[in-house]
Amino acid sequence: MNFLKKNKNILTLSILIGFLTLIVGAYVGEDALGGAKYDYLFHEKYIIAFYQNFFGALREFGENYEVRNSPVFFMLASLILKLNIKIEYLKFYNLIIILPIIIFFVKSLNLKFQNTNITTITFLSSVIFLSPTLRSLVAWPYPLIYAICFFLISIFYFLKFQKTNTKKKLKYCLLNILFLALSAYFTPN
């Protein structure tokens, strides 16, 4: 923790610049993967189906084997529509998921590489903003970005589990399992 306190200005600036590029990417509809837009537009019908008839959509979900994800993301995304928010704005709410990804990535790096300098940690954490997968999934919402977030939190608690020899070991173990399960519920990939 002292590492982060001493060097928070450098980390904050690099994360802020990276986050601003993600906002611009979401605004212009960046698709560095080349298929994220297509995937989103194809799966958008499930979000609308859950919005229009939740239980009917749940009953019919995956009947013709055209979707490999669980319905959890589509159910949650349909709640945004229930709040009278247009589906086009979903990607801007999707930006929120980047914050825990960044936080837990930096915390995990700090746990795993405790004697590493700020330049290395900043460089490694900035890679998130260069990832075509994350950049595309921010602009075109898809369950994988949420699964990545929960998987990363799971890794963080696994590292905490490895580093401790106290009574908190059981707590970290259970948190690791919880977030790994949440990750799998969003997408089994």
C-alpha cells in the first residue's frame, strides 16, 4: 500500500489519460477487434427480449443454439432499459466496469511484484488501455468484459490467499470462489 501512496500521481495521470482514450473510443464506436460491433448488434435482441418479456425471454433463451453466453448479462442490461435509458447509452455505463478492472489489476500487480518500481507497474497497468479486447468491449457491450472484471478480482483474492497465513485465509478463499463463479456466470469462456 505504501507503494501506491508514494506514487499515486504517476499512476493517476496514466490511468486518467488511458480512461479518457476509452471514453473517446466508446463515443466513436471503436472496434479494434473487428467483430465486437457485430457481436453486440447480434446480441442486442436478447437485451430487448428480456426488457419486453423477461420470463418469456428466459424460457426461450438459447433454444436454437445461437448464443453461448449465459443470460445474466442480457438480464442486467435489460434493467437499464427499464430505467428509461436508451440502449445506445449502455456503452457509457459500460465504462464504469473499467474502474474495478484497473484498480484490481494494479492491486494484483502490487501483490505479485512487491519490489517492482513505479515505471514497471505504470507500464503494465497501462497495457489495459491498449488491449483491443477491452477497448472494443467498452464501446460495444458484451458479457466478456464483466467476466474479465470478476475473473481479475478472483485472481486478486487468490493472491491475497497465497500471501496470508492468518484467519483471513478462509475469507480470501471464499471471495476467490465467489468472484470466479460470477465470472463464469457472465460467460463460461
